[in-house]
Amino acid sequence: MVQLAFATGFGGPLSGKICTALGITTNNEPLPVEQISVNSPVGGKAFNVSRHRGRLDIIIAIKTKDATTLFLTSATGGLEKAIVQKQGQPILEMPAADAVADFEREKAWWLETYLKTHNSVPGGK
């Protein structure tokens, strides 16, 4: 999935406010990412990757009409940090125990469901 995102993802910045809340940047600096996104009538999902910090950062995002949830993922696929922002509210960190089930479900969706129909990695950009 990471290779697919680097090869075919849309390049752009991830919000500095989100990056600071995840502990990726300071002072609301944005992070350059490659992003694959999927939209539906009830919201959307995004798989973001970056090597800008000298390491692999993977950020999985889920947006519904009520909230946006983001998971910072290690290069080995583990949950590092989770945040949620409910509509009109500040960004809050989610305790790992509360976030792990949703994180594993979203990670599985990208690795199993999405990749079943998008499994080829072209030669790159």
C-alpha cells in the first residue's frame, strides 16, 4: 500500500494543525504527503505517506459528517498516535485503548479491500 501511494498518490500538504496534533511537526507546519483518497456519500478515507522527516510516516484518515479521525502509523504497521476532531470542536488525542479497534479496521480496509482492486504499482511518477 505504501509503494502504491508513493507511485500513484496525489502530492500535497497535510494540514499543519493536524500534523502538530499528531506530533509530526511543530508550530502548525504542514507535511508534504502523497495521498490516495476514496470518497463515499457518508464521508471519505485517505491513506497518506511521507518520508519528509527522514522516516516513513503513514497517516490513515477517516472523515464522516460528524468527525475526522487520523491514525499515525509506524513503518511496521503499528498505531503510534490517534486524534479525532468532532465537527466544531478542537482536536483531541484518543487513548490507544480506545483507538486500536478502529485503527485495525481501517488498516485492514486499505490492505485488504482497497488493494484487491488497486494491486498494481506502476513504474512511478
